Amino acid sequence: MSGHGQVVCVTGAAGFIASWIVKLLLHRGYTVHATVRNPNDQTKVEHLLGLEGAKERLHLFKANLIEEGSFDSAISGCHGVFHTASPVLFAVTDPQADVLDPAIKGTLNVLASCKKFSSVRRMVLTSSIAAVLFTGKPRAPEVVVDESWFSDPEFCKESSMMWYTISKTLAEGTAWKFAKENGIDMVSMNPGMVIGPMLQLTLNSSVAPILNLINGAKTYPNATYGYVHVKDVATAHILAFEIPSASGRYVLVETVAHYSEVVRILQELYPSLSLPDKCADDKPFGPTYQVSKEKVKSLGIDYIPFKETLKETVENLKEKGSSRFEWQ
């Protein structure tokens, strides 16, 4: 409980990762200024208001990513800022309006608000492994990805999640430039595919593929991802704020696995489930790779194992009644 007397801001507080950050901050005794687009939308804030400590130490603020000065009132008087608000969309109709502007301009607007208030000691930015992996370097089982990798926006255009990867890459790059030019202490968290129990009432895009697998999908995607538990990601954010020596970027991945391995583990956990037994295409499987855990060890993170993370994800989906399959 190290947060007593400390006030922090969490942007996009209703989101998957952010909700866990808020929950753990309240548990540690912090007072939390939580920004959301519409504080009156109960479907987005009900789970936050129900958290332990929320009645006494959670304050909701309305803020819009693309509106200059929108975060001033929420960040005023804060000692730290966790900027998680950014669209996670893989299919977009207007890339500039839907993804790029909210990610890039939104990050700059939050940093500009941090600059206005000398009380802010550090901003922790929620970036993504999308801003790490797409360098043009080949990935293979013997290749080790670490914090020195930074995605190339031109190469990102070849990604199947193109606009998302570009938005995260440009937003983080722009943030580092602004932070250095304006003397803002910033740390960046770059998690892989984040799964685990959802606190929010709506299904998020990183848990949705797991639901799809257990809900009767006929095939699994030919894709390899680095996975990490949402609680570990939230904890890492908070430790990156609390530990004075924390700096730079932290890539957060517990296990790298192809979808075929995800299906195998699910089958082992839930033998009665009808899971897909073939890949969506007949191409060679997307290669696995390694992700260095050396730097994140300095934060004291001991990752929850992937098998346990998968089980918690599925059990949470069961509890929420999100599935159409029969459990035996």
C-alpha cells in the first residue's frame, strides 16, 4: 500500500488494461483521476465505480483525446499519469480520424497537459509490441526481440494490423521526442497480446480471438503472438511509476505462441471443448521468436504462466456468459 497521499491520472480508464491499473492503484492506496469519454455512460464506468476504494478515492473526468487542453483538469495536481487511452482497432474506414489522430494527437495532448503541471513526476505510456516488432528483421525461434527494436512505419504498412501498428509506432516515437524536448520523465510499456480476466462489461479486441476459438471456430489463424496476463501488464505500469530508476521502454511478453499451440493448451485444459483442428491456410506456420525478459526483471515482475493466463481468460468468459458452447 505505497500510494497513500499520491494522486495519479489514468486516461482511457474504462479500457481493459486501464481498468486493471485503476483497480491495483486503488488497492495500493492511490487517489485516482480517471478520464473517460462519457462519465455518464454506466456501461463504461459501472465496473470502475464498483471497485474497492472507488467511493473514497476514484474521481471521473470527461476527456477527449483530440481536444487540446481536455486533460488539464484531470492531470492538475497529479504526481503521475498513466496514458493508456488509444484506439485498438484493426478494421477501420477512416484511418486518420479513427486511429492515427486519436493515438498521435491524443498522446501529445496528454503530454502537453503533463508539461503544464510541475507536480507530475513521471508519465507512463501504454505503447505496444506493435511499436517494437516491425523492423524488417526476420523473426525465427533463435531471434531475441528486446527493447532496442523499434518498428519502422514504412515496414508497418506490410502488417495485417497496418493502421494499428502505424498508430502505436508513430505515437510512441512522437511521445519520446516531445518528452525529451520538454524535460518530461516518461517510461513506455510495450505489451504483447494482453489476455486474462476482463473487468469491463464489453469484450475487448485482444480477448475476442480466444472467445472465437472456444465458440466453435472451424479454423485457427496462421499467426504467432507474444502473450501476457493483463494483471502483469497493469502491475508493470505501476512499478514503472514507483521505482525511481525505471526508464526507457519495457517489452512485456511471457510466452510467444502460434495459434496451434494456443489450441493445444485449450484442448488440454478443456477436453470436452470442440476446438478447431486445422489452420485457416496451408502456408508454413508463422515463426515463433523469443522476447527478452531481462529488463522487465528490474521491475520485479514474475510473470503469470501462459497456461494459467489462458485458463483465467476462459473462466472469466464463462462467468460473463459470453459463450455459446456447452460445459461439462
